[in-house]
Amino acid sequence: MKNYINLSDIEDLPELLEDALKLKEHNSDPELGKGKTLGMLFFNPSLRTRLSTEKAAKLLGMEVMVMNVNSDGWALEFEDGVVMDSNKAEHIKEGAAVLSQYCDIIAVRAFPELKDKDKDNAEMVMNGFKEYASVPILNLESATGHPLQALTDALTILELKQVKRPKVVLTWAPHPRALPHAVPNSFVEMMQKMDVDFTITHPVGYELNSDVTKDTPIIHDQEEALKDADFVYVKNWSSYEHYGDVLRADNAWTFNLEKLQHTNNARVMHCLPVRRNIVIADEVLDSDNSVVIHQANNRTFAAQAVLKKLLKN
Ligand code: CP
């Protein structure tokens, strides 16, 4: 694996998942990363991604350096050929080249601005690092994808499923702020690769990018979609068509006990952080059906499996 920027960078998904499961049971490679350094650059906040990836690297014997770019680093210019007379003091060409001398893997988190769809879809930050760094790039959540989260989600479903081909439903839920499409995009792409019966449900107007959803069934009646689900992944995202807009903020789609009762006693997933009693009700998050903490624990082992692949490259 040269980089882990998109799910398409995975060469053998079953093997990667099996390795992550094995690493969870037993840390078989504590020396693989000895003498190597992971540099993590955060343009946005994080709890799980930051700490689970740092833990994963340390479990492999790596050194870790973390920088909150917006507060600690020079503002980076990603456009080519510009006269740099704005507040941006360093070009990605020098920045990525210099970091490649200090780090053996560069990991980057850079959210979308949710103002200009084409600009966000261009993934300027992630692609800038890919182009100008000479070491592997690890996506810690970009404008359009969160592949480490999706690998974690696949691992969680694989571990907890009780039937060979479970029914998995991705349901939109409300949120007061405009959230990106990265997590649902990557979850959809991952479910399309897995042997699951997968459905998406959301209100009209919240269609994800059709290049991502492809022929995955989309049902606008949440109750109907949830029927007999074995896993429910609850997530908010802003409108893609009316790019970045919050079209509704009522609680009709909040995932509560009444919604859970339509399912096959489903395991309830969320990437976290989650706003209680807006996205998911207390009564669900505090029930045995919620696997969000288990899911967050799996972040470490998914990251460890990916770092192993990048180190072995
Ligand atoms: N799920 C996730 O990426 O969590 P953080 O934003 O806290 O890293």
C-alpha cells in the first residue's frame, strides 16, 4: 500500500480486516516501526483519530510528532503559480518536501469548507501532500472521505454480526450544524465492498453524491428502511445538492427507542462525537444495543493494520 487516502488504496480488504482483528487479540509487530516517525498534521479538531492513530503507531514502535497546523504552523498555500502576498507564508511544495525528511509517514486531517463543492471535491490539501511528499500519506479525514473510520466500521460489523449477510442501514439524523459528507461517503463505499444487505435512508434533499451511492438502495421512509436491520449506522450530513445547507433541524429523524423497535434488535453505530438527544437519544446510546464505544476502540486496530501496510511498502 503506497498511501491510504481512499478505500481504493486497499489491495486486499479481507486480509486487512483479518490483520486488524489479529492485532486486537495480540500485538504481533511491536518492533516493525522502530526508528520510524509518524507525523500527524491536523487542520481540524480530533479526539479519536488523533489518539487512536498515535496509539497504533506507538504499538508498532514508531515515534509520533503531532502538529495543529492552524495554531502552530505557517499557513500553507496549495495553489500553484500564485504570488504569495496573502497570509499564506509557506507553499505545500516546500512544506511537504521538508516534512518528508522528518517523517516516514505523513498523516493529514483537513475538512471541507462546505462552501464550494468543486473546490472540496478537488481535495487540494490531501492531493497537495500526495503530490509533493516523498513518503506515504495517511488520510485522517479529508473533504470527501474518512477511510480509517470506514475500516473501523467494517471491522466492527465483521466482529459483531450474527448472520452471514447482515442487513445494514445508514440513516441520516438531524444536527444543528452543517457537517461534511466524508464519514457517510466512506461508509457507503465500504459497505458496497462487503457482503451485507445495505440500504441508505434520509429525508428528500439529503442525497449523497450519486458517484458514491451508485446503485445502493435509498429509501426516504426511515421506518420502512429500518425494518429488520441488524446494524444501524446513524449519521448526520449536510445537503450535497444544496451544498453545505442544513435543510431541516426537527427531531423526526432522531434515532430513539421507537425507531430501534423497527429493527432486528440492531447494533447501533456512530463514528462519534455524537450530540445526545439530537442525533441519537440517551435511551439508545445508554442501551446494550449501542456499540459506539466498541467501535471507537477498533479505531486503534484499523489504524495499526494500515500503518503496518504503509511501513512494509
Ligand atoms: N470519528 C472521528 O473521526 O472522531 P474524531 O473526530 O474525534 O477524530
